[in-house]
Amino acid sequence: MNYTEARAYIDKTERFGIQPGLERITKMMAYLGNPQDKLQFVHVAGTNGKGSTSTMIASILACEGYRTGLFTSPYVIDFRERFMINGEMISEDEFAVIMTRISTVNDILEKSGCLLTQFELITAVALLWFAQRDCRVVVLECGLGGRLDSTNIIKDPLCSVITKISLDHTDILGDTIEKIAGEKAGIIKPNCPTVLAPNQTDEALGVIAAKCAEMNSPLTICTTDAVEIKSMSPTVNHIRYGNTRLMFKLAGPHQIENAVTAVNAARIIHARGLAIREESIANGIATARIPARFEVLSSSPVVIVDGAHNPDGIDALCRSMDTLLDGRSIVGIIGMLGDKDYEEALSKIIPRFEMVLTVTPENPRALSAKDLAACAVKYARNGVSVKPVESLKKAAERGLEMIDEASALVVCGSLYLASEMRPIFTELLENEI
């Protein structure tokens, strides 16, 4: 099959939805010869910050000279960005070849009633590709939860990393922080160290610490106590963490927490025998890039795209806006999925806007622009207009018309929306210039 056919094969499995469990991926990987057993991993779970933290860790390892695989989800610009080695996506030809092999196995499994989900097939692609390319280490981001996530087929990682834990996917992972933390803690392996991101709730910390004690996993609890903020702007953070100076383009106060987590993970990996110099840590953090995380598409006028979609992510976005856009009048373009806690998210973000345009992301789970506007208007400040817009391009055009050098435009609510809006703004901003 070619790349188009391979993508079509993957897309058709979306109908199987989300089905946590390791039985199906275990059968698939056994047919493929268990390539994951030939690799070393850094396993990353959490509710928010997984993508940024994983990208930072992978960048550090690549700067040290290791051939480093990175598996993340979801994608924002190109489907293939889920699969990276030293910052380069899998080629279309490689993807097609690997999917041809995996589809053959998958067709056999389907005949026996074993129906792999889309994410399970994507995980299989990643693990097989990384093994074929002889990666020295792979940074593997969980898709959902941890305990029953298909990435949890791996054994004995160099370390497990758990980022900020909050409420999300409550219908699958549980409706309390303790239940969700329990699912995330499922990636903790016997005698393998665990790194926990800063500023966790007491409930999450208690669950993780108990699991680490049970598994004899040395636990590093990160804090920002040793962080000295030198400067912050929408395009760069400059901090000192202990004796290490860090400058990085992933903006916002929450990215400082992610950077601290990545640095501690790198030091644990070093202690585990994979040498990493402090110079590589600083260079890796500096060169890490990931789209749609308080991403500045334009600085004149200021246009920012952020994929925050749950209450904790929206909290982080609000902190970034308050810190980095202070004094500016902000216009918001927002679109969300109906299965998210959009009510709480809107209650946090909407009061910060001077004008709100709601849109419908191109996703079957999307909340309509009209319904989103009806909810958002409840949280708008007096005199602030909330208007649904029928198309994404029209919303982008109107948003640009409403801002000047003293204001800013923020697009948020969903990574799906961010993916759709980035190319629209790129075209519109290029035409303006």
C-alpha cells in the first residue's frame, strides 16, 4: 500500500473508538516479534504537559547524540509528527511499508475477533519503526491514562515520568483525581525510578507515592523552589534552575514546570547509565519545539494559538495570558468538543476576553458554535459580545480585523481547532504582510 492507502486503513479503525486494555496490542506485537523489547524507553503519562515534557526530554537526548525516538499524540500539523526520530518525522514511504506489514497482521487478528483500535495500530507503527531504525532510546507518551494504555506494553523503562494530573476523560479514567492518578500510576514499574511533575494535588501525590512504594520505585518529586525567573515573554522563557541557566521558546509559566520535570528526568536517565551532560540538557531545552502550546503565530499583530482543552490546561493558558499579555485587550476565538468539561473551561477563560467568537471544530464530537456561544455568554463581562461564526476562516478574518498593536488574538479550546486554524492564519498573515 502507498501512504494514502495506509492513512485510509488507519482512519477506518477510528470506528472502534477507545477501548482500554493490553490484550489486543500484546497479540499484535507478538506477531511482529515484540520489537519493543529491543528498545529502552522513557515513559510519560499525565493529564497536561505530556507533549511538551516528552518533546523536551527527547530534545535533550538528541542533543547528547543519541538516536532518539519520540511518540506523541495527537498531531497538530501533520499526522506523521506522532513519529519522530531526532526531530524528523517518519517518511511517507516508511509509514506505508510498516503499515503494509501491520495491516497484514491486523487482518489476521480481525478474523479471530481481535479488533485493534486506531491508537493501538499507531502504537504498533511507532514501536516497530523505532526498532527498525535502531533507536538508542525512545520517549513514549501515553495516549490515555497509563495502566491500560497500549504504550504500557513496554517493560523496565529508564524512568517513568508523570506530568500534571487533573480531571479529564472522566468517563474512562474515573471521576476523581485519585482514580485518574491511579490510572496514570499504572506505568510505574518495579525498581524503575519515577519523576513526578511539580504542583500536584495532595490526592494525586498520595496515590503516586503509594504506588512507588509498592513497586519499590525511587520517586523524585519535582518542585520549582530552585527556579529563578530571569524573564518571560510570549516567545521565550529565561530561568535559572539551581546552577543551570535555561532559555526556551515554549512560553508560559506552566512550561517552566515542564522544563523542570524534563531536567530531572534527564538527570535520572544519566544516573541510570545513559550519559547526559548539563550542556546537552540546556541545549535540548532551548531547541525543543511543539506547535499549539501558547504558540505565537505573529508578534505584530499578536496572534496566539493554544490547544488547551480541559480545566487544568485552560488554567495554564489563563496564567500565560495574565503574565504575558498583561495590559492588552484580548479577542478570543474558541471552539471545543462536547465531551470536554467546557462549562468549567469557559468560566475560567471567557472573562479575560474583550470579544469572543465561537466556532465549530471539524470533529464529530465538536460542540456547535451556537451552543458554545450560548454557554460562553454566561461568563462574559458586561458589554462583551459573544458571537458564533459559521466558518473557521471567517472567524480568523474577523478576529484579525478586531485587533491592533495594543491588543492580541488568542485561539483556543481544542488541539483539533488549533490544527485547523494554524494554516488559515498562516495564509491570512502572509497576505497581510
